[in-house]
Amino acid sequence: MTSFIVYKGSKNGVTKSSVTKPEHLTGDKVLMRITASGLCGTDLHSLHDDVILGHEGVGVVEAVGPDSKHLRKGDRVGFGYQHDSCGNCRNCLTGNETYCVDRAVYGTKKVDQGSFAAYAVVREAFLHKIPEGMSDVDAAPLQCAGATVFAVLQAHNTRPTETVGVIGLGGLGHLAIQFAAKMGNRVVVLSGSDRKKQQAFDLGAHEFVSIKGKDKLEVSTPIDRLLVTTSAQPNWELILPIMAPGSSIYPLSVDSGNLEIPYLPIVLNGLAVQGSLVASRILHREMLAFAALHGIKPITETFPLTEEGVKTAIEKLEHGDIHLRAVLTAA
């Protein structure tokens, strides 16, 4: 038996380890060689857990199990936050397997594979072919960040006549701007300062509003869908007056604590606060096709997929020094 290198969380942070490479694959399991892995803010929550880190994996199929029907050796594939589901509950049968009560998702005991590794073994059913012409580096952040923002725009029937607001121009936000703009929406970016104003317009925004120091916000068109991509909660007293009646708010980043929002404006204006967890498989695959067709790409910094590279990237992310998205690349 042979082994391969993985990078795991531990009480002392990231550690280099090795696991056994399977000689025989069962079911529809697929062995893939990792070529690129995105670094996501969610990874920071698992740094001290005994799990293989990483959930934005892209690579090349090396071998397939006996029940694999759609992938072949040499195919480029990617995987994200979810690795499995029961396949038989109401959510699974309606294409909403992300909410299966028996789901296997990153950072839990049901998942023993990660993308901070030389290889990963993942069910074929939860792998996604990477479109031709899309680089591995560009594809990696789409496996979670891209899937998250695309899913929320598609799963709740966003129409191209609506105005989409994006709070925060970071790893999630800069992709949300691109997807919403290419879907035909008017995009309003809300940010803490004017520093990223030009970048917002370059990414496809139609309007930019700086929040810092304001006691009242003004937009040309009330916001129908608001994607909250920052970890820190915004000042809802400022935000709610620019929301359209019947509009929806989507908190997308992972944070601890409670979501606190004024009660009365929600009732008087018929507003909704809707949770959303990454993308179902159908939306994930549609997202990749849409991104390839419209040239949607993450803005990335790359690091080597080595012990030093992993630790450096994580340290920069913890200090807020990553410019939008970090991607670890294999030699």
C-alpha cells in the first residue's frame, strides 16, 4: 500500500500527515489527484479539529470504482462542501440534498477527505466536471464561494428585472457581483469605504454606496435581494430603509452568535430573511457552465500546496491580508 500527504487540523493548528491510498475503490468512489484547492473562510473553523482541511478541491481523476458510470481517468473534476447524502428523503428527491438530514458535509465526522492533500477519494455523484477552458485555479474557489452565491440567486427565482444588493466586496462578494450582473440584474454594492469603488464597477456593479460615516443611505432603486457576504453584521437601521417591500435578505457568510435585526420593519414591509447553504448538485453544475460561458472568474492569490504554503495562506487569511481568494496549487 502507498500513502499520500494531507494537511489536517489539530489542537496546535495545521499539521502535515499521511493517509493510505486505497488499492481498490468501492461503489462509485473516485480517486482524484488534487491540482488546486481554494482556501475558504470556513476552513478557519476547522483548524483545530482532527479533519483533513479544504473543501474547494479541483483535480484529475486517477481511478474510478466499479459503480462509476460517468467519469473516466483523466477527467478534470471538482468537489465542494458536501460529499454525500441519503439519496432517498424528500430533500434528496427534490434536488435539495444540501438539506438532507443525513448529509455528509465538510468538517463533520461523516467526511474524511479534504482538498489540502495530494489526493482525495470522493463519490462520483458529488464530483463536478470542470468546463473546458476554465483553469484549475479559477475553478477552485467556485466549488464553494461561487456555488454559494449562484445558488442563492437561482434557488429563489431571482428575476433579471430585480435589483440585487451585495454587502461586502470580498471573497464571496466579488463573485456575487459578477454572477448577478451577468444574470441581467442591476447590482448595488454596499461597502465600508470608497476604497473598492472602482473594482466594484470593473466587476459589473451599476451602483456603489459607501456606508462608513453615514446616518442615511440612498440608492437609485430599492433593493429586492440583498446578499450579505461579510462576517460582521451590518447596521440594519441603515440597510432596511433601502430594501423594497417584499424583498429578501440572505446572510451567506458563516459567523457565530445570533442574527439581530429590527422586528417592526420586517413586519411592516413584508421582508424575508432567508438562509442558504451552498448549492445543490444541479445548481453547482449550472454554476460552472454559467461561469465558463460568461467568463466569470475569481480574483486569486496562489500559494504552493505544501506545509509552508498552507500555513502562510491561512495566516494571511486570518489577518485579512488575502486579496479576495487564496488558491493552493500542487507542483
